[in-house]
Amino acid sequence: MTTTQERVTKLEIRVTTLETWAGPGQAEALSAGVAGIRAELQRFRREQGAATAALQRDVAVLKTDVAGLKTDVAVLKADMSDVKATVHEILRRLPAA
């Protein structure tokens, strides 16, 4: 699969090599070339739009997952604080060695 940069570069090359002089059949060739470029740009824009939408959905899912992880970590911190306090109390109550 070609990269975005490769696709844009190919389009730029097509634009720079368009036949622009008027002569027998040249107007039709120019028209067909421009129509082809427009069609490819439309496909490219649709693909980029779909890719952007998919990326935005993935980012939204990641944000939700990270929020859940932050909550879990906060609960773990609170639990560990309780464990530390309990261990400290147990050690305090033990008789001296």
C-alpha cells in the first residue's frame, strides 16, 4: 500500500505533466487528465476522512480505557495505604524482640 506522501507526489507529477496547449485532441486529453485527478483526489479525501474518523474512534476508546485505569490505580493506592496502616499497626502491637 502506498503512503500518503507517495500518493500526493504522484498527483503532483500528473499535474505538472498535463498537456496544456491547444491542438487536435489536446483539449480532450487535458479534460480527461483533470477529471482523473479530481476523481483520485476525491477518493483520497474520502479515504483520509474515513481514516481520521477511525482514528478519532480509537482515541476515544483509549481515553475511556485510560480513565478506567486511572480509577483502578487510585483504588489500588487507597488499598495499599490501608495495607500499610494495618501492617504498621500489627508491627506496633508485636512484643519487642
